[in-house]
Amino acid sequence: MISIHGSNILFHLLTLPFLARSLGTDAFGHVVFIMSVLQVSVLFSEYGFHITGSKKIAESPDNHDDIVKCIISAKLILVFIFSIVFILYITIADARILNLALWAIVPLVGQSIDPLFYFIGSANIRKMAPYSVVFRIIAALSIIIFISSPGDAWVYFFANGLSWVCADLVGFYFLHRSVGLSLSFRKGLCGLREGWQVFQAHLSGNIFDLLLPTVLLVAAQATAVSYFVASDKMVRAVWGVLQPLRMVLFPRMAYLVAYERPKARLLLAKASFVLCGISLIASVLLFLFAAEISKLFYGLEFGLPVQLVQVMSPLPFLLAANNMIGLQWLIAIGEERLFKWLMVGCGVWRLGGCFLLAKFYAETGAAIAVISAEIFILLGCLFLFWRSLSVPPPPPCVERGGEGGP
């Protein structure tokens, strides 16, 4: 899992600075706008199956074939619907970039039908990891080799999408050998119904960030979108490096919350000290060396504003703190509904604040809206955490699923 996640981070760290230098601010702005619409489409068509699917696979070892049929069928239904929605939205928003956006259908399909949920749930992720990493590296090299002017922007979407599709084909081959591979429209609809609750929670945590470049494009210009997305991707990459640690921590935290609440609090404190400490150091370094880091990533030609990076610099620390309290504690103790509505409320401010502030301060206004929203989330999480300490834990379950837990 770490190798796959790391290859995706490396792909963006290698390609985004290169695209910013090779395409120029206007063409790069169009690319990142299409990327933002693409990410929203993938968010809907993926439907949170990486959570529900892997959970079902792990819980039902004797029913893998039925689960795979259900989820893959649902994924195909969704990707068909949201491919059409994607094209219609681009046509309405800016028909001039429709030809470029059509190439983005390739990564939309590749990411949406990804069968990785099966390999995570069955603890066979090592089967897929080498192929995914190799395909992502080949895609990054292809982009660097074949893109030299704004007219080559289509290569980015085609190479990126082809790497996903190739990895999917390898995954489907292993699926076919392990459990067989068949489709059912009725099973697909059943999968959509069963995954609805998790999809809501997953959507509320991601949709507002993905819509932000679209709102910024309406409030400002393509250049502002280019600068904001470039800064946002660079800053979030710091937190992205720590994401595998978060994924490893959550199952253990959920187990201790259910059975040994004092140990869960101790683990939360230790993990928060490490992750938040590293993120705080990273935020301080981003603020102090914003100019040097921006030049290293994007070069002098792109001209990423230093002030923008400094405004965004607290983001790694805020994301780490919100993740530790929100995901690792609040969701583990069953407060996902309150956490979801906290995310929704702050997400609405993120978009509304971006629209208002970007009219006067362009990309810096969008950055202020993002940072202020994360601060509001942190304050809300701290309040909910403080309130949860006064609530006695429920009695532990009788069956503990093994002495040591996950």
C-alpha cells in the first residue's frame, strides 16, 4: 500500500512542476481545471468502494465472488453515468477545452473501475503493487518526454489514464484467476444501496476541496487557478507522505476504542505527538523557505507567488491534527455523523469564502478560505473530543476477534 501511494505522490511531484513550466500559466490553468472536474467525477464514480469493498472482502472470505460481482457492476454503472456528466459539464463550463477534456475520459475510467479494494481486503496488495508502481513511472516518463508545448497537454491525460487502465487489466486478470469475474446489473444496484452511507461520509470530506478550483475559476482567472492548484498540490504532498501511517493506525485505534479505551487514548496521544510534530516542522519549513521550495518545484519561469505558499504553509499541520482527532478518534467512537456535518459546514464556508475573497485577492483569497476552514474544523474536532471524554465508553464486546486485535 505504501509503494502504491508513494508512486502516486511521486507521479504528481514529477509531472505538475514539469507541466507548469512546459505549458505556461494559461494552458496549465485549463489542465488543472479539467483535473479538478475529473477528480470530482472520480469521487462520485468510485463511490467509496475502497472502504466498503475492502471491509466486505475482509469480513466474508467465503463470498468473494459475489462481492466482486456486486462492486465491479456498480462501478461500471457509475463510470458510464459520470463520464456523460463530465463531458456535459465541460461543454457548459468552457466548450473551448472540450477536445482536451475528452482525453481525460481515459483516467476517469481507469481510476473508477480500479479493483484495488479486493486486494486490500484479502491482504494480497503485494500482487498489485509492483505493476501499479511500474505503470505510474512509465506514465511520468512519457509525460516528460513527449510534452514540450501547450498543444501537447493531451499527452498528460492519456498517459496518466493508460497507467491506470493497464494496472486495472492486471488486477482483473488476478481477480479472474482467484474468484472469477462476472457482471450483474441487479447486483450493481444492490451494491449502490449498500454503500450509500459510507459514500456520504466519504463525499463530505472531499467534495469541497475538489470543487474549489472550479469556484476560483468563476471568481478569478485561469492564472489564479494555476497558482493556487500548484501551491495546494505542493503543500499537500507533505501531508501525503504521512498518509500510509494514518491508514496503518486506524484499524488498531478502532480496536482499542472498542475494547480498551484508556489504551486508545494513550495511542492517540503518542501518534498525535509524532505525526503532528513532523507536520508542524514541515509547516514551519514551508513558511521560512517558501521562495526556495517554490523555485525547486516549479522553477523561476512559473513565478509561483511566495506569499501564497506562506499562507498555505500551516496546511500540513492542520490536516494532521484534524485527521488524528477526526478520523482516528471521533469516527472510531461512532461520532461520524457529527464529524460529517462539521466537515460539510466548513466545506460550505471554504467554497463561499473562496468565491468572496478571490474576487479581491485572487489565489491568495482562496488560500485564506482553505486555511480558515481547516482551523474551524480543528476547533470543532477539539470540542467534540473534549465532550467525548466525559461520556463513559460502552461495555466491551464479548467476542474480540483475536487476542491481540488487528
